[in-house]
Amino acid sequence: MKNAFSYPLAAAASAIMLTAAPIAHAQEVQNVPAAKLFPYLEAFLKVPAHERRQVKVSYRLRSANNAPIQATLVDATGGRLPLSVDERGIFTKLPTLAQLQAKPTVELKAAKDSKFSLNMSFMPVLRSATEYEARELAGVVAEGNTVIGKAGGILAMAAPKMTGIEFPKSESGVAVFGDGRTQPLPLSDGMPVFRPDQLKGAVKVRLAKPPSTPDFNSKKK
């Protein structure tokens, strides 16, 4: 989760710092407005679904001591819906637009004295593979920039333009052109990157290994 629109959300994080009040039990519970815990999610979900098919938004809640987290969406009637959080602190289940518009809270339960930081990222929706159509990747990059512009609010004004897709843990790769010739993909922080504007005419991208999680890249070289 390392693209240019991955921001530490200080305001939201401060809202979920669990206080160190002296209590007898081993866990503490705090209720946080869902809009604060998931900033920009409502704006993202308001973008028509067909315009964001290839983009998703991801939220990661991390604790300094890697304390396990339990999160539950609580609506105005008291209805409760567990929100899954994986071992990396990433929410694997998020509220729907209708749920967010009802202004629910999120009940966070964690070990006593836990303190958290929250990050959000816009991510490409791509399978892990060793071969991709260059046209598909170019479309994902274009859609990502459009969606970030529409849903990112004031942060989008400061975000660099996404220039390509990076492939963590793939080690190396090549762009394949229509005439059969190939060109090595450049590396960014050790990851091969496909930048459509720099490899015009490419028809496929082939990687040495499947990537762990393809991500956006905003660097120009």
C-alpha cells in the first residue's frame, strides 16, 4: 500500500486513540463516527460503480504493539455488523453507502492502552498474474486518476498523478511490443513498473513472478 495517495490520516487517527483510563478489564472500547474512521469512503461510493470498477479504497488501522482489533458497525437502532480486519490491520469489509449515510458509529475494541494510526489508499483492482494486457493496465491507471480526482476531496489537489502500475515481489518484467520485441520494465524501489506513457506500443506485460498486490505508482522514472 505504497502509492502516492497513501496518507496517514492524523485527524482520524487522533479520534481513535484509546485512552489509558484505569479500568479493571483487559480491553477498552471506543465508539468512533464511521465518517471519521473511513474518510472519503462516502465520496468514493458516490462515484458511479461503472466508473470505479478497477479501483478500490483501502483502510489500514495499525497499533504500535500490533494489538488485535475488533471493529463493529453500530447503527442508530443499535444494530451491529462486524467489520473484518485482517492480520495486517486492513479492513476487509467496509460499510455500504446506505450504511454510511445513516451516520453509524464504529465500536473499536482492543487491548488496554493501545494507540493506533490510520492510513487510506486508493488501489488498483488487478488479479495477481505473470502476464497482463498493456491496454488493461493503461485503463486502470487512467481510471485511478479520475476516481481519485472525484473522491479524494482536498487531498486530491495535492496528490501527484498516477503514472503506472508497480508489481511488488515480481523481481523483474518486460513490456512486449506488437512486433515481438521486448523491453525490460524499469524498477522503482526494487519493483518492476509499467508506465503506459513511457512504453507506447506495448501490447503485453510479462513478469518473472506473480506480484503480491499490484499497486499504483506515481513516479516518473
